[in-house]
Amino acid sequence: MDANLFDLQRRAVGPSSSSQGLVVRQGRVEFRNLATLSSSVPSPAKILDLVLPEAGRNGRCENVARGNSLLRARAVLVSRSFVKRIIDVALSGIALLLLGPLLLVIAIVVKFESPGPIIYRSLRAGKKGQKFACYKFRTMVDGADELKDALRRFNERRDPFFKIADDPRVTRLGRFLRKYSLDELPQFWNVLKGDMSLVGPRPHPVDDCARYRPADHRRLEVKPGITGLWQVIARTDPSFETCMKLDLEYMKRWSLWLDFKILMRTFPAVLAGEGS
């Protein structure tokens, strides 16, 4: 990753104390702070302009269809969505074929490292809030979900997020798999099934979604993804607000080119070993 991205990541998790501003469109989206101090995170629009500058020129279908009929705008969106689905299926199929030996090795090690199933099926909220089983290699002891409520008082994340740095439910192998996101590899099968896309807002557990505020449900308007803007820019930021801002900005500026840029930045983000 370039130096600008690391700088943005540091700024994204830096402290501050002001309120969020309004959204004003002047050729591109800008978040203007009406307070005298800056927001706790850089505006998602500024992050996108610096990290993914091309995104502004390839934004939502409204920009492409400006001056055309609403019917043409919808046709453009449907066409792009169709191409996105083809790319999802093609790349996920290739990934599963190429990673087959690695998946087999991980499955064997998970099976012998601790009792329990190899694949953990996490109930997640997908597009329009539809529930689906999100596949992951099991990284916790069997029956970990039953212990979640008892551990909520140790939660280190804010709002609906639930995360404990030294979660006692995570196995030794599980910590390694999480560090390099290897536990997420089975989700290529979710993409093939149509539950998920390669790029999009990460699907949250159903019990976390139950704690959403009414406005937070906007992120459920699109299909969730294996990776997204939050994962490549502010993965270590514990703020649910930051996640929401980046997810909504991705939805606002979505394009195939933006998806490609996020995919390319996912590889160095994974190799950095910042997963938890």
C-alpha cells in the first residue's frame, strides 16, 4: 500500500470530538463540518478522492444517465449489476479451484486442532435483511455462540459491533486464520450461491443487526461482500459509525472500477495481518 493510504488509516482511527456535518454535492460529494473542529474520522468522500480518485468519475448510475430518462438510468444499473454478477461468479470459481489445496489443508488442521465442525455457519443479514448462512472456517470452540451474551460486558466495540481482543472462545489456530483472513475463504461459495458479492458492505450477524438504529438499515439495500471499503481503509477502527459512513459512501459511488480498486487493495491489507 502507498504512504497516503497508511496516513489515511492513521487519521481514520485518530481521536477528535466534533459533530458530523452536512452533505453537499458540488461535482463530487463533500462532507462539510459545520463545527469548528474536524470529525473523528476523515470524511468518506475525501478518503475516496485521495485513495480511489477515479471513483468520483465512475459513480452511481445517476451520474452516467444525467440528462437521460429514468428508464435509461435503470437500464444502466441493471447492466452493471449483471456484469458484476458475472465477475463474481467467474472470479469466485477460479479462486475455489486455485485455492483448493489450501482449503483442504486448513480443513484438516481445523478438524484435528479442536472438536467441532470444520465449517462454521454464521447467520448473517444479507440484501434487504434476508438471512443467510455465511460460511467460515471455524475459529472458535464448538458452542461459542451460546457464550456470547455472557461476554457482552467485555465488548470493546461500540454500537452493534461485538469484538473482544483476547476472546477466550477463539482457538490457537483460529487466531492465525483470523489474522490473515483465511477463515473467510469459504465465502467464495457464498458468492457462487448468490448470497454475497466479492465487494460490498460486510454482512453483520443477525443479532448485531437487531441492534441497528432505523437509519442503519440503509446498508442492507445492496448485496454484502467478502471485502469492502471499510476493510481496506479502516479495518482496525472499532467505530460502527466509521463502518456505516464508508459503506454508504461505497453504495453512493458504486461502479465496477471502484470494485476493482477495492479488490486490488484487499491483497496488501490481508497480507498486513491486521485481522482479528
